[in-house]
Amino acid sequence: MALLWVVALLNYMDRQMLSTMKPSMMTDIQELQSATQFGRLMAVFLWIYGCMSPVAGMIADRMSKKWLIVGSLFVWSAVTFSMGYAQTFNQLYWLRAIMGVSEALYIPAGLALIAEFHDASSRSLAVGIHMTGLYMGQALGGFGATIAHSFSWQLAFHSFGVVGIVYAGILMLFLRDKPSERSLPGAATVNAVKPAALLKGLSILFTNIAFWIILFYFAIPSLPGWAVKNWLPTLFAENLQIDMAKAGPLATITIAASSLLGVLFGGILSDRWVQQHIRGRIYTSAIGLGLTIPALLFIGYGHSLFSVIAAAFCFGFGFGMFDANNMPILCQFVSSKYRATAYGLMNMVGVFAGAFITDLLGKSSDAGSLGKDFAMLAAIVVVALIIQLSFLRPKANDFVDR
């Protein structure tokens, strides 16, 4: 898990740094001066990442997870390094698309591998600690702008790319698959290329009512999750009437810090609660999601520094508790043979929900109703919470397909 924490950090850091370096890059690549073109560049990653996530999960369930992770890290790090040589918008665009494919391969494989090594007594905490790597990577991605401003944007891409390539070599030496599932380096299992095996996994998942509920329960909170990630700085600037230079760091640091605390607290609480009650993970996740409801209302309508910061902290803490328990809850309903596939599907619907809400709130911002629409997201979270508590009733801490 410690090895994968660094991979998670690099995963988010490499994808986020481009958004912070636009001012430095648009001097050399004129198309980036257009917000529309820059939006296309950011969107291509999101759509390809989402479409690839289920495929990535199916691959991870049938290959050595170690070598899939190593290969994924090497490719997206090589892409990051290559972006430092880009001279045209089209070159950046296609490199960003390749990054979407390679980064999508990591999360389903990484979380499934953690779930295999950790049983019910430590699974939520392990996933939660891994999630802190994602939050840290998101925060450190901003240092790309610092390097770009002090030196050059090319050096920023080269530096982060080299770090990932070197770390892929370290993983080759020290990361390992679960002993019972170890395969030859780089080799898929016998069933990896059989279409029937792929369809069987999807058939089992889509005939599982609990999985449909989990899929819905994962997608709905992704709407406010992505809304906060992409639009909270703008909302801070509008509601508090401060410039973006102050609103941006204030929003991102508050969310990152509170989410980090939330995943750790939610992981510890869930692992202890599930030992006493089979629905302990469900309840822990529900408490976290419940905290986001008043938080969204105060984020949308708050106009004092204290109320907005407190609301953002409450949202991040609650969402962290929710985040830490998605894979552990999945493990209570889905066999280990199909967990990466299942999480890949969850990742897809979450990313697509993010793409939808990001576009919708952009229109809301132009119309001057961003705060109101943020607050309205609380209503759909209530619906997801009611469905989760009403219908998710696990029978085991670790589902075994017999």
C-alpha cells in the first residue's frame, strides 16, 4: 500500500499540473489563449478516462495487477515527459488523450490489489490512506506552475515525467501480486483474451441488484464531488468577493486537508464498526455523505468567511469518509474476481457525472446562479442516501462467489 500511495500521488499530480501552467504555455502555443481550445484539451482526458475505466477494470481482473500498474505508470510518465517537447496544440491534444488511456488503467487495478491484501479488519483504512495520495497529488500538481514560472513549462513536464519513469523501475523490483494470483511478468492469465470471460463478468455484475444500487450511489455524490473540485474556487471568489489568487488556494487547501482527515477517520471507524455490525461500512459512508448535505447548502448560500470555510471543511471531511468506503462496500457484494471491473464501471459513471455537472455549472456561473445550483445538489444527495440505507444490506464482510 505504501508503494501504491506514491503511484496515486503521481496519478493525480501529472493530470492536474497542466491546468496550472496555462499562462506559461500559451506564450509558446497560441491556441491555449482560447478558453474553448483549453477546454477541449482538458475534456479529452476526462472523456477517454471515463470510457476506458470499465475496460481497465476487466483487464485488471485477468492480468497481473503488478505489471498492469507498472506499465500504466511508465506510459503516463513518458507522456508527461513528452509533453515538454510539444510545440503545437495538436501534439498536446493527442498526448493528453494517451494519458487518459494509461491513467485509467491504474485506479481499478490499484484498489483491487489493496482489497486483496487487506481483509475486513483493515480494508477501509488501507483504501483511505491510499486516497490521501490522490489528494496530495492534486495539491502538488500546483507546483508545476511554480517550476514553469521560475524556469520553464517544458522543465516542469520533464521533471515530473522522469520521477514517474524512475519510480516505475522501483515498482518492478518491490511491488508484488497477491501470491495466489501471481503470474509471469507481463503475461495475462489464460482467460484474459476470451470474450466469453469478459461478458460473463459483466453479466454477473449487471444481474446483481446491489451493484446497480452501488453504481447509483457512487454516481450521485460524484456530482457535488466534481462540482467542488472544479468550481469551488470560483464560488469562493464570488461569495466572499475576493480575487481568484486568494480564493483558489483557500478553496483547494481547505478541501484537500479536510478530505485527508475524512478518509483516515472514515477508514478507522468503518474497520472497527464492521467488526461489530455487518452494515458498519454502510453506516460510516452514510454519515460522511450526510455531512455533505448541510455543507452544500452553506457553500451555496454562505457569504461570510467563517461559514464558507466551515462548510467546505465539512464537505471535504464527509466526502473523505464516503471515498474511503466505496471499494470496501463493493467487496461486501462483489467477488474478488470482478472487483476491478466493477470499480472501473463505477469510475466511468463518476467521471461522466463530473463532466456533466462541470458543464452545467459553467452555464450557471454565466447566469449568476452558481451558489443556488450548488445548494440544490444537496437534494439529490439526500435521495442517494435514502436509497443506500434502504437497500444495501450485505450478508458478509468479504463476498465469496461460490
